[in-house]
Amino acid sequence: MSTTFDYLTEQDRERLRALPFPVALPSAIPADWVAQTPKVEVDAFEGEEDVSFELTFSGPDSATLLFISTNGGIGDALIEDDTPKCFEHSRFGRIVVLASEDPEDPELQSDWFPEVEDSPCYHSFRGDGVSDSDLKSFVVSLELFTA
């Protein structure tokens, strides 16, 4: 496992500091995972500025996990057709993750994390091919990046 966001470059950190809100990211990632270049999008809609942040991680066997934070419209909550995986997080509360039961298409998606008092935005993640142990490692280490 990496420690305390050490997978972020100084340029990544500067981009994060320029955002109008802190983003939820894993503070540590499994050793066989790599962070890609973060993406920031800004959209103006009816005089309001919506900002979204995305960071993708690549893992073993072509696994991917994309983390998203946004202060814009987030859409509806997930429809829980299948039995969800639920994680209790000390800061974000209950995080619900729906995972495909199809072994040929192992997709997963979290519901939007609850808004917390010091973060005026919502967070989510989605991925493909992520093992249960790696998923748990990512979720357990989630923190708001504020440095």
C-alpha cells in the first residue's frame, strides 16, 4: 500500500488545491495499482459553475477504478436491483456499491456519498475487474484531500 496520497504528483496536488471543494480520494492504494492523470471539468449552466474532478486508477488484470467528485447535478440514486455491497465509513457514513453478478463483466458503481458538512460536493466511484479485497482497501482509505 502507498501512504497518504503519495501516488499524487506535485502537479496533481496543485490541481486539487485549485478546486473549490475537497475531493474524496483513497489516501493509500494497493501496491499493484497506479494513478492516472486527474481530469477537471468546469461547466457553466444558468449562471452557476459546476466543477467535476475525476481520477482513474489502473490495477492488475486491466482493472480500473474511477473516483469522481462534483458540486453539480448528480442524478438519481442507484436502483438496488441486486444485493449491494455496503461499507460503513467513519467520515462518509454508509457507502453503497452495486456490483454486476456477471463474471464476464465485473462492473461496480457506488451510490453518491452523502454530503458532509465540510465538503459541499458529492463523491462516487465506478470500476471494472476490481477484486473485493482491493475494493475494500480503496474504500477504507477514503479521505478528503485538503492539503
